[in-house]
Amino acid sequence: MDNTASNAIDNLAQQVVSSSIDDPLLIGIHTGGVWVADILHRKIGFNEELGTLDISFYRDDFSKVGLNPQVKASSLPVGIEDRNIILIDDVLYTGRTIRAALNEIFSYGRPASVKLGVLIKRTGRELPIQPDFTGMELDLDNHQQAKLYRDNGKLGFSIDETSSI
Amino acid sequence: MRADFPVQFDQNGKLRHFLTIQGLSEDTLTGILDIAHSFIDFGKREIKKIPLMRGKTMVNLFFEPSTRTRTTFEIAAKRLSADVVNMNATRMSTTKGETILDTVKTIEAMHTDMFVVRDRASGAAQLIASHLPDHVRVINAGDGRHEHPTQAMLDVFTIRQHKQDFSKLRIAIVGDILHSRVARSQIHALNILGVREIRVIGPRTLIPTDIETMGVGYVNNMRDGLEDIDVIIMLRIQRERMDGQLIPSEQEYFARYGLTERTLDFAKPDAMVMHPGPINRGLEISSSVADGNRSVILDQVTNGIAVRMSIMAHLMGGQEKSKWT
């Protein structure tokens, strides 16, 4: 694992453990969030399998960009009613993914609480959403993109310049 | 092929209306089936709604009677969070002499976003689509004898649920092909998806004379027709569309072309039985087969919701580049 990514995961795991949440249910957001959550799940140990969310159907830019043809199934191992959820994503940027994920979670029921953990907290928020657990922070301009990749099971990230939209 | 139905696509080649299966690519059909697959489990959620059509208004415009198609379209649109208006033809101003286009334009002036249209005239949905502003979407829910494309999509979806590989399948469509828009759409869809063989079975009077040009073989009896068949699609005998003595008598039709435990034995042991509904029990299919364990007739109805959600979502979505990763 890329040394920086590996430190960030350790950080994140450390914070999740010290939060001592009662019987938490871990849920990762496709695709990068599931990779991170999967490592946390193995490192920390939870009572149930990892839950996964694909928030494609809850995105707020659907009328502009349409459907993602590679939609993956959302799968929650148990009912979420009255559970303490830890939601995991790779990069927190605008906050719109998390808003969509919260909407999807509530379509399954009413959890007791939801905490947010991210591997990378970067600049550029467009909504009032902040993480409870943070692996690392990055100060990036809007034309820069932090992207997680997985190579032979090891996580790393790159910072790419994107053309302005 | 695309040039035959240009109104179905926008200038970038993206699907804008869903009027006919003819001219669609295998990728388009597969894309619709894949998304429909991810909608299947939404029916089991606590809140059966996703926001893809929030703030949009869909109008069910049925100039012919329908129960399951209209209802599943309504449920599908509501699960996508759309507002739904049902317009019943018998109570509408078409009976006061207004043309179908005037009716549609009047409703569109109320800022509606999507029309689901069924009409007895072939080409009705296409006519409507070509007279509406660019942002309005039209779905054909059956036009005369021409096509019923969403029914064909839910049928191929149901087949894919049970039999994975289309290229290995031999499929028989039995009954009144001549009057059946469902059969026409099914034949196009199955050909695009590359099935091994399509056979139609029925009395010659109920088979279009040019059927072989559609890539289909014709067999006039059940014993030969069902041999080696993986999927049997029974069609409804459409008494209301019969304008002549096309079948000898209902008893004789059932004896020769009805699907019963006995005739089902001619097909493969794991052949599945489909019917678009509504069923005429004892005319084209026996109750024991329709309700038996090889029948997927009720699965077809359930799947209709997810497939129609997928088609609506495909039409409503934009195509700009996403800022999100």
C-alpha cells in the first residue's frame, strides 16, 4: 500500500475504534468507499458483513448527466432500523455524494445515528457536510482531483489536473 | 435502420423516445435490462421511491383499455418520484371531435414532461412524438398492430432471469401473430439479442404472410413447433381485433394450438411458459399450465415495473459530463 494511503487508513481505523460506537454497522459507498471500508472491516472486526451503497439513483445531477451504466447493487446485510451506522467514502469533496447516500440509507429505514468516515478530506465543499473520522486532509484547487486507485489489493491515490468544466 | 425512426433519437444519437424496438442496438437493450435489474430490489425497500423523476409529470394517455400496462407504468413512474396523471380515453375531449394531436398539445401546455401512449392506430405514439417540444418524452404503450416495445423488454428481461445466454435459446411464439403488436416487438428484440431460433406457431390465417422476412420460421402444429424449445410465449387470442372467421371454433383452436400439460411435453423439460396477459383460460392456455411451476406469467407482471422504470430513467437522464467522480 502507498505509504501515505496506508497511514491514512491507520488514522481512520484508530478514530473509528476510539469512538467506541455501540455495535456499529459499517457501510461503504461504491467504488472507492467500499475499498476503504473493506480494509477497515478486516482491520477492526464488525458483527455483520460490510454493507455497500451505490448512490447512482440518488444523485442530484441525474437530469444533467443521466444514468451511470455501471450501477452496482446496494446491499445491506441487515435492517438498518435503529442501528448506529458508520458510512465510509474515499474522498469527501463537494458533499453531494454523502447527501445522496444519506437519502438512500433513509429509504431503507431510520437508523439511530450515522457517522461519516473518509480517507481523504479535501477542500471544495458545496454542502454543510463534514466528516467525523478523517484519514488525511488535502488542500486542493477546484481543477485538481484526488483519485483513489487499487492495485493488487493495495490502495493508493493520485492527484490529477482536470480540465475545467 | 436508425434512419427509419429518426424521431426516436436526438441529434447525438441518444434515445429520446421509446416508440419501437426496431433499429435499437444490442447495447441499448442490454443497458436497459442491466439498469432494470438494479431496480428489482427497490420494490422490497421500506421506502419504494428514488428521486430520478422528482418534479416531473408523467401522463398516462390510454385511448384503448388496459389494466396491467397502465398500472405498472403508473407504479414505475411513482417509484421514480414522478407525478402521474391518468387520462381515460372514454371521458376525454377526443369524443368531442378534438384530434389526438390537439389533445396531446393541450395537455403538454400544462407543462407535462412525459407521455405514455396507447392507441388503436399504428404509429400514433410516433406521430405524437414528432409534434411535441424537444424536452417532452413519449413512450409507446401499444400502437395498433405495430409495436408494444416495453412489453417486449419485460419479456426478454424475464427470459434473461431464467436463461442466461440468449445465443443458445430456441423460442416459440404461439397464437395470433397477425394482430399482435407484442409478437412484433418480441421478434425484433429477440433478433437484436441474438437468440438461436425464433419459431411462430399458429393457424396460417393468424400469421402475417411476410413473417419469414422477420427472421422467423413458421410451423403449423404444436408437436413439431415446440420440439427443442426453451421458451414458449403464448399470445392472447384477440377477439376484439378479429374481423372475419380466422379461427374455426374456440374448441378446435384450443385442441390444436392450446398449451396444455400434454402439448407442453413437446418442448424441453425445462421450457418456461410466458404470456403477456390477459389470459383466455381454456382458449390458448389451460389453467393448470398457466398456474403451473413452469409459468412465469406473474413474474412478467412484477418485472414490468422495474423494466418500465429503467426505460423512463434512460429517457429522462441527461448526457453532460459529470463533475463527480
